[in-house]
Amino acid sequence: MKKRILFVDDESAMLLVYEMALKHMAEEWQLFFAANGVAALQLMERTPIDVVVSELCLPQMDGVQFLNEVALRYPHTIRFVLSARFRPEDVAKCINAVHQFLRLPCDMAVLKAALVRACSLDVFANNVPLKRLIGRMTTLPSLPSLYYRILQELQSPGAPVGRIAEIVSQDPGITVKLLQFANSAYLGMPQRVYNLDEAIQRLGINLVRSLALCLHTVVFFEQVQLPESLLQQHSNHWFRTGTLARTIVAMEGVDHELADEGFIAGLLHDVGKLLLLSNLVDKYEEAMRLARIEQVQLWQAEQRVFGATHAEVGAYLLGLWGLPVSIIEAVALHHHPARAATRDFSPLTAVHAANVLEHESHPDQSAAAPPAIAVDYLKALKLDHRLEPWRERCLQT
């Protein structure tokens, strides 16, 4: 079926620009247009929409209100903002309802690439077993409000470390975890850090923002009483994978934003495992036994037992949280990067490689078959020659 994309803008000239720029995608996409949020919601009542792209400045119902309403009524619809106006207060009000912000004027190639990536996430739209599986879960981490409060603060110019520390300190569990991380072997700091301001100063605000997501989930699963040894094992793997993914991005000379996204995706790539364990422990233990007995990868056993994998479950959660599409894609496809709709270096590339290399360097002898590098995928990206340098760097971390 064609993907349905809805553009919402009160300027008819802009709607015409989108229609003309994307008309060559007519065989794959069906485009819809609305001049305001009220008309758009009426259209969505009649027609399922896969992706909505909205201006923030709209008549009758402003873009902030519209996007929050879409998130409430149609949580599986991917939501984009495409606007020239990015007032901090507007962004703050809808930041947890938007998967991606694009600024006008926008290169149409950039817009198309973002839409292609969004439309490839059929993990939400078409996977009936996944929806049934999620429906059986009663324990899901809530929206990580700390992460969004830090994002909101970052919208202000020159966000002070002291203000970020004040926000973080309101969550004692994350404060403790953050100080532990700042003093961990991952960073190799020469001196111990004893207070939150110093930890944030050394780590950097963007890194703290990313860590808030992962630490939020670790604290949550501690509260639902998953075994401490299991949580420690998973969190070690998460941190190492996230750190290595960020390193791989840096080695390829890609921009800082992509490095941040790779780090977040690496930190959270296996969150679906803990979701399954905390909600469906007997069935998940069955999947783990099956993987060990038949020596298949764990995701293959999950597919047989649940009809979906931990990667898809984790991506579903991050989609509900409103994280960027590139992060959702990296989590959903980290075992199957060749399924990505685009062939370019992305957070998915870094997380896929980092996950495999981290398992290589820290093998679990009691586990099932380890994940394998998608060599053909790297060859398609002309990056297969970079695998050894990445592996060498992994061994150094």
C-alpha cells in the first residue's frame, strides 16, 4: 500500500511546493493537504495517515495544539514539524509530540530523505503481533520528563550548567546514577567527581541529556524489581554500545547531532529485552532457552515465541516517547540494517556495528549465538573497509 503523508500549512503556495517537489514519489506515496489543524483532524478521521508534516503557525488551531492532538488520537502516526518559526516556548510545548523538527527553508532532498526513513518504520503500522504483544504489557516506563525538561532548557541561549544540575537533582535516582557514570571506567577521568555541577561540566550538557534517557529506564526497571545482576549486565552493554557508536560516528567525521543520536540509540537499543522480561518473564525465558538450545540469535527465538523482537518492542516505546525517527530506526533495525530505506551512514550504521563489536569483545558464554555483522550492508555503504578500524577502537575502550 502507498504511504499516506499529510501536509498542513495555511499557505497554499507552500502546499504547492511540497506537491510539486514530491510528485515523483506518486507510485509510493499518496499526498494529502490541509490548510489548518481542524481540517487535518477531520481528514484523519476518514483516512489513516502514516506521516503528518505540519507548520507551527496555523489558524483556528495552532500547530502545537494540533500536533499534541494527533499524538493523543493517533500515536502511531509519525509527526514532523516543518516551520520557519521555532520559538523556544512553542518547541517546549510540543517536543514530546514530535518525532522530528525541520526548519524552513528546507532542502527538499533533506525532507524527502526524512520522509523515506519515516515511511520505512512499518514496525508500528503493520506488525499486528507486535501490537498484540504491547497490548499484553502492563509495565512500561513513563515519558522521561527529565529528558524533555533538559531539552526545553537547551532551547534557551547559553543554558547554564547550574540550571541543568538543578533539573537533574530533582530526580534522586538519576542523580546517583549520573554520578556513578561520571566516575566509571567508561570515561577514564583522572579525578573523582563528587557533585552534580562538576559531573555535568565534565560530561557536557548534551551527553547528560542523552544519559537521562538511559538512566531513566535503568531506575525504572530497578523499581519493578528486575534482578540487580541482570540490570548491571544490560546497563554495562548499553553504555559500552552507546559509547562505541558515538566513537564510530566521530571516526567517520560526521556531525555532532548524528553522534548524539547514535549515542542515545546505542544506549537504548536493547531496552525491549527488559520490557519483555518485566512483563512476560516466562515466555521470555522460553525464548532464551530456545536460542541456547538451537544456537540461534536471540531475536530469532523471540520472533518464534512472540511474533516480534526486542528491537521492535524497544522502538515502539521510543516512538511513543517521540524520539527522532533516526533513533527509532536504529533501535528497530539494529539486527537488520539492510532493511533501512536509505543507503547512507546513519545512527543505525553506528549502532549495528557497535552492538556486534561490543558482543565480540565481551562474549557471554552462557548466551545464544552472538549477533553478526551485516557485511553486505556495509559493502553497499562502501564502509566494509572501516570495520577493522572500528574493531580496533572497540578493543581500546
